[in-house]
Amino acid sequence: MDFFGIGQAILGVLHVYFTGARRTGRTTTLIASVKNGDRICFTNTREAKRVEKLCKEREITIDCVVVPPDSPELLFKRGTSKGRTIFDHTWVEQYYLFAIARAQQDIATLERETSRFGEAHRQTQQKAREWEP
């Protein structure tokens, strides 16, 4: 457990930023910046298809893929793109949220596993006694 609540504070700040950044033209700017052969990663198929259609209207051919933000390593299974690989703003937002959640879980695990109290430690102590001469 994050004793000081830092993780929750960071999440709060992120949610304020994410809310404030809505409808500011991030997707429009992204579409204007891509070139033929670029790849954009999305969190869902619907948005990927929408952006791909908008790029086709600009006569730009890109690869729109869906990769779960909690498993970004799956992108390596797709090989390298012909151009740049770019992450949609929603993907980046979710990636940060998952990373913070993982950090919070890591802290909780570290605290639990390195503290004397708790069932896991009683079991470890019992097994250690079994090995004593």
C-alpha cells in the first residue's frame, strides 16, 4: 500500500489532464502529421478504422493496429513498420494508467513480502523451522 497516497495523487492529476485535453485537436493533429507507411497504435478497432478512413481521405496509406496498453510487447509480433510507429493519445493515456497501477501493486507486494506480519510470512517461517536441525 502506498502509505502516502502518492499513486492516487498522480492518478488524480492524470485524470484532470486527460479531461482538460479532450476536444483539443490531438487526433486531427496526429492525422495531419502521418505519412505513407506510418503505423498508429490504438486501444480499440473502432477508433483505428475511423482514423484509417480519415487518412485515406487524405490519400495517405497507414497501418492502424490495436495493441492492448497493458501488453505493449505484443507490438513486436507485428514487426517493424514501413515508417514511424506512433501511439494514439488514448493508448498513451491508458498505458500510463496501467503503469501507475503496476507501480502501486509493486509497492504493495514489496511491503507485504518484506514485512514480518501476515500469513505469507507465517508460512515461510514454518517452512524454515521444518529445515532446522
